[in-house]
Amino acid sequence: MEQLRFAPAAAGDLGEIRRVLAALGLPSDDVGAPHQSFTTARAGEALVGFVGLELYGTNALLRSLAVVPSRHGEGLGGELARRVLAEASAKGVREVYLLTTTAEGFFERAGFARVAREHVPGPVRESPEFKTLCPASAVCMMKRLAADGAAASEGAAPAPRPPRVRVREFAPDDVDRALALWRSCEGIVLRDADDRREPITRYLDRNPGLSFVCEVGAELAGAVLCGTDGRRGFLHHLAVAPAHRHRGLGRALALAAAEALAREGVDKCHLMVLPSNAAARAFWRRLGWEERTDVLLMSRLASRSHAA
Ligand SMILES: CC(C)(COP(=O)(O)OP(=O)(O)OC[C@H]1O[C@@H](n2cnc3c(N)ncnc32)[C@H](O)[C@@H]1OP(=O)(O)O)[C@@H](O)C(=O)NCCC(=O)NCCS
């Protein structure tokens, strides 16, 4: 599995960012100004995407979100947007603005809405991107952030705070709740012999820091087991509770495991999917996994008393 690395851009990255922007026909002249930060996504050494943030007090300009054409359709743009919004929120930003000529629908899905240019705060409107670099026909959009990075309510009454979503390491105490989640999920095949608390706890013990759970508030909403034999990685039992699907939790869990394997220096990873599990196959393909037709899985049971 190819690992993606997200990192703040260093000075040495800026020339490459300018070149990619120019190749994509996006403004690049002012890249490197002091109040900007960029986040890069690299696959190996190759720069495959990036996004910039310009700070103006509690307002910010999201700019130069770009993914190289060969990596379109993998959700990388969404991940970069998610990261830059989290960065903005962590820096105390309350309103994020942007200009776009081609990606209004993408940003709508990320929670932005059109806003008239005259409603954009002065310092953002005075930025080079607004003043000179983007065509006047570009659509201006805004997203309001709550202190924790979620979209804030527009009305006078504050909306109830959404439960906090957190991906964290899978702890031994999570095993019982994870087993209950897996039992409730179609597509997860559990074996009485090894999908019990002791074998799972032993697995976690042998593979520290590689397995993850996702909590929504106090609820365990997702889990994935990940291990390595030192050479290859293996993912098992990725599941998200039905009520929390299609919100990026499955992707976040898979990414957390992939990044943890990368830290161990493990490049390639395998997993098993039931051929009939069309949803999971679509999910994994969306994340860049390839289905194998050149190998056949073989298994052996030391004891014939258990079902395969
Ligand atoms: C597979 C599963 C983990 C996905 O979790 P999820 O949180 O809903 O997935 P995400 O929201 O992170 O989706 C990530 C991407 O996959 C796509 N995707 C997710 N489910 C999909 C589906 N059923 N069909 C097509 N695409 C799907 C999403 O559209 C998204 O793409 P995008 O970000 O580019 O828009 C979840 O459906 C599940 O728990 N299924 C039951 C257990 C299972 O079968 N696990 C797999 C064992 S191998």
C-alpha cells in the first residue's frame, strides 16, 4: 500500500508548489508570503497535493488547494481540506474564505457557502489573491468554524455542540466494545476461536500502536485491527457503526493504521474482503487499494474443531 505523508511545507517545498500551481493554471506569484502556511501531501518523494492558509486575525483565506491529476478521485482533496480547516480552527480562526473558479461543488460539500465579496472582511479582500490574482468571475465562499473546528450555527441560539469525534489507539479496554461493534456489522466474519477478548488482547500486545478506534462522544463508533510480521502489514475487521457511516470515519481509521505502519517502515499491507461485500470493495478501491486476482488465499487449521 502506498503511504501518504502530510506535513507542513518547508521553505524548500515552495518552488515545487509554485511549479505545480502554474502547471494547473492557478495563481502562484505570491506563494511564500510570510503570513501563509502550506500543508503538503507526498507519496514517497512525489508531491501529490497541497493546500495553503493565510491568516488575517480570526479570519483566514484558504487558497491553492490542489491535487495532481494522477491522484484525482481518491479523496485527497477532501483530506487536505479537512486538515487545513482543523489547522485554522486550532489557530483560533472563526471564518474561512476562499475564491474558486472550478470547485464550488467540492467546497459546498466541505461546508462552504457562497458569500458576496462586499461581505468579506477588509484584510482578506486586500489579499493579493482577492485583489489581483483571481479573476473577478471567481466565486467567493465562506465557512464559519466553531472553536472545535465544526461548522458553527448561523442563528442567534447556539446549536448544541456536536459530539467530539476522536481517532485514538485501540486499548485493551476497548476489546469488548469492539467485539460488540463487529458482531453488529455485516461484512465482518468473526471466528469463535480467535475473535475473543484474550486473542485480540494478545494481538494488540504484539502490535503496539498499530490498531485504532474511533469515538463519537462516548460511543465506540469504529475500530480497526492492524498488525505486522515486520515485513508486511495486515488490516482486519475495519468497521464503522451504521449510524456513523459515510462521514469519513472509515477513511480516518484506515489512514491512522497506514500512517502507523509507515512509521514502522512497513510499505505493503494486505487485507481480506468477502467477494460479496460490494460496499467494502468500493470503499477500499476509493482509498487506493487494489484487488488481487493473481493470488489465492490458503488456510490451515491446526485443530479441526473450529470453523474456518
Ligand atoms: C466499509 C466501512 C468501514 C466504510 O466506513 P465509512 O466510515 O462509511 O467510510 P468513509 O465515510 O470513510 O468513506 C470513505 C470513502 O469510501 C466511499 N465509500 C464508503 N462506503 C461506500 C459504499 N458503500 N459504496 C461506495 N463507496 C463508499 C465514500 O464515498 C468515501 O469516498 P470519498 O471520501 O471520496 O467521498 C463501513 O461501511 C463498514 O463498517 N462496513 C461494514 C464492515 C465491513 O464490511 N468492513 C470491511 C471489512 S474488509
